[in-house]
Amino acid sequence: MAARYLVPALAIAGRAAAQCSAATTTIQNQGDASAIAACSTFSGSIAIATGTTDNIALDGVQRITGSLIANNATSITGLSASSLERIDDTFSLTQLTVLTTLNFPRLTIVGTIDWQALPALQGLSFTTGVQQAGSVSIQNTQLNTLDGINLEMVDTMTIANNPYLNDINMQLGNITQSLIIEANGRNVSAIFPNLEWAYNMTLRNVSTMSIPSLASINGSMGFYANFFESISGPNLTTVGGSLSFVSNEAMTNLSFPELTTVNGGLQVANNTALEEVNGFPALKTVGGALDFNGNFTSVELPEISDIRGAFNLQSAADISSSCDHFQPLSGSNNVIKGTYTCSGGEAAPGGTGTLSPGTNTGGSGSSSSASASSSANVVYISGATGLMGVIAAIFGVL
């Protein structure tokens, strides 16, 4: 008698277990989603079928050990999971052209967020907020804020081509690989009050940037074609790679009062409103080339003691006093190890290599030549190519 009831019960339990485990289960409609509602943990991945027309609610599931994927489901307008707390692998949303609602009130942990081409998505309903993710890429959406994504640490983050996004404010403390922010809303602010350490950072088209706690960059950091008037890193002391400020046309002030070492190149180029470069009062060492060009009237580096690559300073204005100050550093003082160029009154101030090495014309009409105590081969890469900016290959100096 016991066997009579036990066998059907085991069969039912087996079917239930099977519904909660699969390499990938495909959701065609809300009925399929309801069929896994009893699974507190779904072992495997869940994919929304491309032909799905229903709004999908994955209620009941608390953890997905694989990925949650919705790609090219062009008729779905809403996706939700009221109990979901964790997605171990990737949360992938791509080409969901009419998706307007994304409701995951308890989601806190995601392996990777990869959202691309969500032209109708304007906001997130993430009440608790995602606090852990290894990688984040959010591109080509209509999001106007990233409220609901508030990470403490991330490996890589790319926020790009979101034309209505004007607020990026996160509690990030560390970025272990890279941060890229570019081509978002015209008035976008990027606020990272707790960020202390990052590997690489690239910022483009940003109106406000705040990094008050940033102390070190292991790789490189570059600011290209931004809209801010001022940029400061009050606690930044070292940059392991290169540091670049290129084509920030409204920038009138840059301030990095504690910065002592840039191990790669230091580039300040084509920032048309910047007249005085006096924001590096503690800088001692530049491991690569120093490449400054623009409309400067004054350039000050009072503590500089070691420039291991080329020195290029060009301005449309008269910079005689600056050239007079730097020229002796390329001679017997052996501060500037590479080729030396300093010239004012240039119609088109350019980067390293655009004038003959040894030029020293501040703009007053006088010209003299200076040669470095030892030579360095210099390769100039424009800011548009990425984070490195300027690289100097040094021979016989180290």
C-alpha cells in the first residue's frame, strides 16, 4: 500500500526537481515562467524567447546559478522578478526595443550586467539595489539615472551612449580594471565620493566630475572632450601609467595638489580655455614624456626633478618666462632626459614632434637651442586613441 502512494509522489518530486534545473530553460510565455515559480533556486540559465509577447514575471525564484538572458525579444514591454536576489552569471538584455519596465526589487548580486540597445527603458525599479557585480556595461539606453545600481567594487564598468543619462552617482571604493564613461547626457555628472583606487579610468563628455577620495591610479587616467570648467583630485598622489587632459574646451582649472609621480606620460593638450597650468605644485617625477600644448600664458611645475622622456611645451601665447625657467632643466641639470622643445606664439600649437627638438622660443622673438644630456625616443599617441595618451621609450636613462 505504501509503495502505491510512494511511487507517484516520487515521480511528482522528480518532475519538480527537473523544472528547477537545466543548462538553459527557455521562457516562451508567462505560463512557462509560472511553471518555475516554486524554484527558490534555479540551477542553470533562463532565456526569454525572441518571440515572446507576454510581459514576463519570474516570481518565486530567488537565485539563478547561471544567466538571465533576454535578447532580441522585441515585443516584451516588462520584465520582473519580485523575489530574485542573485544572478551568479550574466544579466543580459539586448535589443529589447519596447522594454519600458525592469522591476527587480530584491536583486543585490550579479556576476555581470550587460545591457545593450534598450531604447525605451528610462528607469529602473531596483528597490534594494545591486551592490555587487564583477562587470557592468550599459550602453544605448534611455536611462536618465542609474539609481538601483550602487556598487562598492567593480572590475570593469562601461557607461556609454545613453543620451538621457545625466546622473551617475555610486559608492564605488575600488575599480580593479577599468572605468569608461562617454557619450551620455550633455549634463551628466559622474560622482564617486568613496573611490580610493582604480586601475584605468577614461572620461569623455562629462559635465561634472567628482573624485575627492581618489588616492592612486595603477594604470592610466584620461579626460577627453569633457564639458566641465574645473577638475580636481585633491588626494591623488600617484599615477602608474599616463595622465591625460585633452580637448576639454571649457576647462579653466585643473588641480592635483598632492600628485607627486606620473610613471607614464603627462599630457595637457588642446584645452582652449586653460591659460595657466599651476595645478601640479608637488609633481616631482614624470616617467614618460611631458606634452603640453594650448593657449597657456604660464606653466608652473615648481617641484619637478625628473622627466625621463621628451619635454614639449607649445602655446599660442607668449610663454617666455616659462621657457626661460625650463630650458636649464634640459642641460647640465639633467632633469629633462629626453628632447626639449618650448615655444610660444605658435599659430597651431602641437604635440611632441611637431617642432624641431631643441626649439626654445617663448614668444618674445628670441630663439635658442637646448639639447638634453641624454636622448630618448618618443612615440606620441593622441588622446583619442585611449588611456595611454603619451608613451616615451627611454634608452640608457633608467
